[in-house]
Amino acid sequence: MSTSGEHGYPDTGHTRTHLPGGDPYGGAPRRTPRSSSRSLITVVGVVVLLIAAIAFANRDNSPSTDQPTKNPNHPAAAPTAPSGTTPVPTTENGIPTHFPHTKQGAESAAANYAVALVSADILKPQRRSEIVREVFVVDQQAALTDKFNKAYNKQFLSNIGLDQNGNSGAGHTYVSRTAPLGTKPTAYSASAATVEVWCTGVFGTAGEDSTNPVTSDWFTMTLQLRWENGDWKAAGFSQQDGPAPIPGDGKASSADQMAKAVEEYGGFTYAR
């Protein structure tokens, strides 16, 4: 789901966050497939925003009256410090659910939804429908399911070395994993919230003869959330590039090392 560098989408008439002026509507995770063909990079890498019509209507931008719970055993919440709040104890289809009805709960929901929307699972038809159902508000689910299915079609999957079920070929492992580095609420009320999630991630296909090697990416995903049926759910989202650091001079790992890392290291549940 994204407007930044490592994701790309079929041409839906919109771009993810490579748009020079930005997109006022929701967007989907971006995936920029790497290829030895510059024409493929141009077509798939530039057209990177899948969803551009998830307008979040009736957003309440009233100032927040919600204050984080203070715990004498933990430092006060700050942009670079954890709040000390326990992560949510429940999941549905592998996605954390039942976030607290607080500003911190909205931040936690946004961070975990960012991970799900830019995961390799979003490329698998069955898992995609489960992700949409768990992440989005009910009135957006049907439209989003249709848009995702059209975007992640057989041709698009083939371009990044996957079959129609989102599986990689023999000797290859498709990698798409995101790690939120921080969250920032820009609007909050009891019924709605807007949260920016700063992320980094690794994307591509690990394999000795891969034409889409695994690379890193930095992007910010903005999610518009709504309190619905006792939980925070996304009503729309968009992505843009960065902020990104100057690349380091670390030695790149082998394809086997990257594949094993994804298989052997589990993900996290994120809480603010």
C-alpha cells in the first residue's frame, strides 16, 4: 500500500506518492518492482499509487481532549520514547485488533495497519481479502477489495516474479516487510483520527538470478482512522517518500541470507 520508492502499481490513472503535488485521497501500499528492463522500471516504478479515491468524509478535526495514562514506573510519552502501554492482546487473521479508544490506541492501530498493507501477504488473493476486512471500515471494504484485485492482477504479479496466487518461483523468496519507526497524530477526536507512520522496509525477490533484488525503502504512510464497532479501523490512507537517511556503506547480504532472515525472524505487534 504506497507512495514511495519500492512499490509500484499497474496504471490506474493515479500514482502513489510520486505525484508532484501529492494526493488528497487515500492510497495503497507501493511496491516498485526492480527489473533489468528500464521500460519495466518506467511503467511499473512510476505508476505507484493504487488507490486514490478513499476520501475520508466528515472527519472531526476537533482538538484532542484525550491524555495518555501516566504511569510512575515509565517515563512520560515523548516522540522518541515508548509510552509503556501494553500491546493489544488479540489478533484476527494475524492482524492486531481491539486497540484502546485513545490517541495512543489510534497510533498503535496505524502502525500495525501500515505493516499489513505493505506486506507480501497483500499480494495473495485469500490473505488480501482478510487484510481488507480487518484493516478497513465496513463501508470501504467492497470497493477496496475490487481495486486491490484489479491492481494486483496476473500481469502485475508476473512482472515481479510471482504467480497468480502471489507465490514466488522455485529458488526465489519474495520479500516485503515494513518496520514503523515512529507515529505522529495530526488530528484526533473520539470518533476519528489521522496518524502519520514513518517506516522503513525491505522489498524485492531474493534469488541468485533475480531481476528484482531486495532493496530498502523509506516512506511515510498517512492513515485516516475511524472508531467503528469498538476498534480503530482505516477509512483511507496515502504514502509519500522519506524521510530517508544517507545510505550506509554496509555490505549487502546474499540472496540466501535475505531469504533466511525473512523466514526465521518474526514480526512484531506495535504499540505506542
